[in-house]
Amino acid sequence: MASRLAALISKPQRWRVCRLAGTVRYRSTKQSVATGGSSQSDCTEDGLFTEEHLQLRSSLNKLIEKEINPYVDEWEEAKSFPAHEVFKKLGNAGFLGVNKPTEYGGLGLDFSYSMAAAEELGSINCGGIPMAVGVQSDMATPALSRFGSEELKRQFLEPSIKGDVVACLGVSEAGAGSDVASIKTTAVKKGGDYVINGSKMWITNGMQADWICLLVNTGQGPAHQNKSLICVPMDTKGVVRARKINKIGMWSSDTAELFFEDVRVPQKYLIGEEGMGFTYQMLQFQEERMLAIAATLLPLQKCIRETAKYTSERKAFGQPILNNQSVHFRLAELETEIELLRSLHYRCIAMFVQGHDVTKFASMGKLKAGRLAREVTDSCLQFWGGMGFTSEALISRFYRDFRLLSIGGGADEVMLSIICKYMNILPKMPIKKK
């Protein structure tokens, strides 16, 4: 399995790779670009991003502050946001295909620019919308962009990049979340079609999506070699949006349970080769996990910044709460942890752009991001006292939203197993006797 991944990763990217002196390297600059609520000055000090990255982030931040943040509270209360409207605005500005080929409407930049945009999505005042955007840009479309036919790219990728349609990714099932190999949904060849039967669970964008990148079983062979990715229009007969799932967080992002009942799609909707779906999806997971890390950095810093501000103004026992050593020391510890996560993340990005297998480092970053998100939001909420337990405080929203990070896209325990595998310390599963 690892060798198959490595072989695919080593293939040249179709998009243009922007590098300094032929390689991605860390750059220090005294200049910075201030953009709204984001900490751009932090990014330029011994960071990965150049002024071009920061200009991209600045443009995205302006769009966010004008078109998204003013409405987040409203969308959170409604527990849904107008995905088609928001995605069209992002697509018009090029932010749904930053690293996708220019011939399909993308910007043609390397993956580091996509991660710069993903990090800036963290300036949105909730976790749900960045997650929904990330599904469109870095979860449902990477395999299609890399392995799909020209016809498929024109039909599904190009309109997704332009924001004309909403995409979703169908992997998880009620009995197969992190255990992707155990999915039960099938696609059987009949005539020139695939006939799909099964179900998918916890599908982000599922209630509004126009098409789904669907992982299915197309054969009876070994679990890692019998799966395929298929593009399925959501208006196809037999696709049932069974229900919108209520969640403890990520309110503005709709999450669906889907059923597929004798759904027929042309065999030409297959992405790449039949039987390679598991491998393709593992590659997509790496981009998904790096996206999750990127979109977490600014919210966690915002938690610390807002908590420092609140505790400097709120007094208890005759002095600001921030004056207590236990408070300002704790905030300093958390800020340090965020910067360490950022350094690991930027290293991972640089390696990925150079064509290296980053599975171990992406898993480490995802694990750390999930655990740190819980630690930061819990510690900061505690310092807000009773106000932190109300919906009026942004910290309470982040506390709810970012709990998902240790579950979605591969649970912490799966990340640990992957890391152990790369350390050669993962125990081998016993062979079942027939």
C-alpha cells in the first residue's frame, strides 16, 4: 500500500509549481501585510509564505470580512449557510481552485498557496463554513483533478472551481467511519452503467450538493483493492437525502445522511482506474488533513487574543483576571504550542510541494491540531467564567466547533496508528484462521 502511494505522489503535478531556486524553502522577511483579524506578521517570520502568498491571503480576507463574517451569526442560528451563493463569490475570485489547473479555471499555483488560503479561511468566525469550503476545494476534487478524464473534469471539476456547483465527498458510513476499508456501498456494472446501492453518513454539504465524489466497492477482492471513486450527480434518480443531521457544533455547515437506491450512472463517471479508489482516497486524506490544520491556526490564536483582552478588562478580587500568573502563564504556554504546530505544518507543506510522502507528518499535525484545539478552547473558556458558557461569546462557538477535529477526517486513534506504522512499532494483526 505504501509503495502504491509513493508511486502516485512522485508523479509530476499538472499545475505550475512556484519555487525559489528550484526548491521550496523557508523565508524570512521584515515586511508584513496586515489583513483584518489574521496574524500576518507571525507568518512572515521564518515562515513558508512569501509576499505573493500574503497578497493572496489579503484578498481572501477582504472577501471574508465583506461577504461572510457579517452574516455568520445569522447562518449559525439558521444552522445552514447559502453554499451556492458563497461558493460563487469565492469561485469568481479564484479561491476554490488555487492549486488546480488553469485550463479548468484554477489559478495554477502550487499547494502552498492553497494552504495559505486555507489558513486565511480560519479568519471566518465559525468552523462550519471553512470546513464546507474545504470540502469543495481540497477534499472532493483532488483525485478528480489528478486522475479524472478530460470529460469528467469539464463536467464536474470546472464548475466546482468556478463555484457554479456545490460538491461533497461520500466516504463515511454508519458502520465505517475511520475504518474506510469496511465501507459497504457497492457499484455493480450493468450495461454501460454502474448501479449503486448503499448509504453514506455525516456528509458535509450533503443537503445542498450538486454532485458527490463517492467511494464504493466495485469488486470482490481485497478491501484495499476493490474500491473506486465515482462522480455521482445528486439529482440522479435513487439518490435520497434522508435527513439533515443535528450536531453539537459546526452549525452553519449542513451534514447529511444519504441513501443510494439502484442509482445508475455511466461507467465513464469513474475517476481514474477501477480498484484504485482506496489509494486515491488516501491521497485525498493527506490534503484534507493539512487543510484541517491550516484552518485551525487562526481560530486558536483568536481564542487566546480574545481571552487576553477579556481577562485584562474583567476584574476579580480587585485586579484584572489576566494579572493572575496562572492565567497569563497558561496563555503563553498555549501560544507556544500553536507556533510549534505551525512549524510542523509548514514543514509538511514544503515536503508535499516537493513531492514527498507526508503521510506521517500530516497525521502528526492532524493529531496535534485536534488535541490542541480541545486544550486551547477549554482553557480559554474557563477564563471567561460564566460568560464563556453563553452563546454570546465566540469562545463557546469555537469550543463546540473544533471538538470535531479529533474525530473527522480520521480520529486521533487512527492518526496514532498511522504514526506507529511509520515508526515500525504497530503490532501486526493476527491472521484469521479459516
